[in-house]
Amino acid sequence: MATKLITVPRAEAEIRRLQQYITLVEEYQSDTLEKWIIKEYAYTNSITEVVKRANAKGMNLDLAYAKSVLKGKACDELHKMLKSGYFARMKPKKERLY
């Protein structure tokens, strides 16, 4: 795979953006089940993995509920970002017409 070239200023901006995201996730207060789901999704990017982690901790979480939390009304910045990303991933890819 070829490496895509990038300018130094653009790389610096990307580093700042990623660092802000990492800080946001690490400092996120997961004091409710819903917020715990959101934070775990930020780490895994997988609803299935969030459910597995919850069940491993004895939380008895089901997939439908975890999805409903992520797809629900965004209550904060992290939830808004993850919800947007989730829907972008789930959006069906348009077929190319040649």
C-alpha cells in the first residue's frame, strides 16, 4: 500500500485533533450505563464488543439496548461524534455505475 503524502501543517492539525479526541474519551465520566456504553464504544468501535465486555463484567447487556443508546439523542460531545460515525459506517455504500 502506498503512503499518502501530507504536509507538516496538516499533520500537526491531525495530531491536535486526535489528541483532543483521546483526551475527551479518557476524561469522559461513565457514571451511568448509557455513558459506559458510549465510552466503551469509543474504545472498541464495535457494539458487539461493548456487549461482550459488559457481559464479562456481569452487566447482562443486550445488543438491541446498546444500539439504542448509541443511536439515541446525543447528550454530549462524545456521544454526538460517535453517533455520527456510527451512522456513517452503517450507511449503505452506493454502487458505482460505469
